[in-house]
Amino acid sequence: MKYLLVFVVVIVGLTLLKKSHQHREIPGARKPPKPAPPEHMYACSHCGVHAPQSRCVWKGDNPYCCSEHARLG
Ligand SMILES: [Zn+2]
């Protein structure tokens, strides 16, 4: 009978421990923002340096890494 009580206490303890690990997330806490999807990289038509699409300077169909290189062509 003594061992049954110890067994029950251990089972209850393990169950409580497991539950406390499952609820680590704070309710109402903001989740970190998802990372932005990868951008297409373009090689500069002047120097060949790769730049992300959002930072490219376009002159016609040619991408450039900066306005200076776009001016130089
Ligand atoms: Zn360039």
C-alpha cells in the first residue's frame, strides 16, 4: 500500500511537470515576425556585384547596384 501511494505521487508529479512545460508561451505575447521571403538577386550590369531586387536601380532592362553605376552604364 505504501508503494502505491509513492507511485501515485510520482505519476501526479510527472503529469504536472509535463503540463508546466507545455504552457511556457505567455498568453498575449507577440510572436516574432516571420522572416521576409527571399528576394531575387541581380548582378549589376556595371560591376557585377549582386544586389537584392528591392535595392536595384533599373535602367531599361539592366539592373545596377547603385545610381552611380546606372549613370555610368
Ligand atoms: Zn555596380
